[in-house]
Amino acid sequence: MTTLEKDPRHISVLLNELVDSIEIFSDRQNIVVDCTLWMAWHAGQIIQKMWEWDIFVGFDADGRNLKLAKQNLEKINTKTKIILIHSNFMHLKEELKKVWIESITGIYYDLGISSLHVDEADRWFSFKQDWPLDMRFDTSTWKTAAEVVNFSSKKELEDIFRYYWEDPSFRKIADRMLLRRKEKKFVTTKDLADFLDEILSFPKTKTRIFQALRIEVNKELEAVETSLPHAIELLQPDGNIFVISFHSLEDRITKKIMKKETRDCICSDLICSCHHTKSLKLHSKKPILPTSEEIEFNPRSRSAKARWATKL
Ligand SMILES: C[S@@+](CC[C@H](N)C(=O)[O-])C[C@H]1O[C@@H](n2cnc3c(N)ncnc32)[C@H](O)[C@@H]1O
């Protein structure tokens, strides 16, 4: 076995919990999918548990992160077949079909951004430096954050801030943004950060607004909502799904989708007309949280919550 050299810029969250949750079977071919590969630290640990006839598939929407993952995975001494897919995990089912995979034995998500997105000058996820206001994981898709703040209608801006940020001052932010962009468009992260400094009383709010824009730009919630039901459908009996979230809305969606799959009927009719049958066993109603030791070692892990379920 070869251990990967760790990059000090990124420490995997809930590493042991995730690796232990993804069972590697000895009586069948394992097909495990990592939906958010980045540095492939979680992936490296999983691959080292897999057999030579198994298949590991890694997704990342960010082509540059996928390249780094590839370099890291090449250092592992393994015979497991590794397939890397440059795509949003929203397209999980179609992308797997393209490589002839129609069922899997394990799948996991470590949602959100990588440290590279915050640290590299052209990734623009943070207001700590003056960067173009872009925020896309995949630079070939959707709108940039600048297009969202400069061209969305008042209602669209209000909806973004109300839904992703859940704060009553969403109207004020949208109103002021409209006035500001009439005088001068937002071009860089500093433009937006300076504007927010002028109108907000709490610095923490600025971080939440940047986060709301990032979630909107990358359609992050839609991706989770679309992908999780497909992942559950693709799982073979006894296969595991593990989802790490850093945002309460992502965790809420995960919880809702998993809970629905633990029930036999989801309609309220007197005589069931939905014919839904349960397909998952949840390992606990409460989310899995990092230990105090992990939080002390890696403070970024403090907002992580994971949910783990097994296919029936
Ligand atoms: C927190 S990092 C994953 C870290 C990784 N588990 C590790 O320990 O090395 C999240 C990664 O997922 C990617 N990502 C985020 N949303 C995605 C999506 N909807 N589809 C595919 N990749 C996504 C990001 O580009 C980033 O590289």
C-alpha cells in the first residue's frame, strides 16, 4: 500500500467515519463512486480497501481539481480500475451509463468547495482578495456571480438571499444592490465586499451572502436534490451512501430525501395510491458530527454534518 502525501491546504473531514461507512464486499464486484473528488484524500483511503477486480469512479465539476486528483491517485499502488469523470454529480446516472455502469455498491458526497477555490486568485470564492466576481466550479457552465448581482431582477435577488441565507434583511440587500449597480456594476469580489461593508452591521453576514451567491451560481442545492435519488436508486442491496454537508439547507435536503426512502407509503390517501416502498435503512436519526478532537485539529470541520444510510 502507498499512502498519499497530504497537502497542508486541505484536510479531509470525517475521514474515518466516511471510510468505515463504505463497505467493501468480498463476495461481489465493488463499484464505488466519489461524487466530489477534489484532492482524492477520501478516495485514496477507499481505493486502498478495494480489490483488483473492483471499479472506483470519481466525479468533480472542476476540471483543474480533477487533474490534481488524477495526479494524487496515480501515486497509489492499486489494481482497482479508476474512472475519472469531469462532470457535475447532478448528471450521475447519465454519466455512469456512458461507462456501462447501471448499479453501484457504495457512493459518497463531501459537498461544498475546496481550499483551492478559496486560495487561488482566479477562483473567486472569497472576499479576502480582489478577484473577478465569478464563483463557478465549472467555468463552462451557467452564470457568473457578477452576472447574478448585475442583471437579476429585484425579485430574483430577494429570492436568492431569502432562500439561501434565511435572514429578514434580504429585501434591504436586494434594494441597495439595485441602486448600486445603476451607478456602477459589480466587477470584482472587492466591489461586492466594500458594498456589503457599507450596508451591513455584522461581518459574518458578508460571508453568508458570498456563500448564498456561490450556492446560486453553482446550482448546488439543485445538484444535491437531483443526484441523491439517483444515487439511492443505483445502489445495490446492502450498498452504502454517506453525505457530508456544510450548509444547513444541503443537510435538510439530504435528510428529507433519505427519510422519504425509509417509509413504505408517502401519500396521505386512506388507501395507498403511491405504492412507494422503503429502500433505505438510516444508521441514525441524528447527523454524524466531527469529534471535539477533529474540530480542534481542523476547525473547518465544525460545521460538517453527515448522514449515512444502507440500501435494503
Ligand atoms: C470539499 S471538496 C472534496 C474533498 C475530498 N473529499 C477530499 O477529501 O479530498 C469538494 C469538491 O467537490 C467539487 N464539487 C462541488 N460540487 C460539485 C458538483 N455538484 N458536482 C461535482 N463536483 C462538485 C468541488 O469542485 C470540490 O473539488
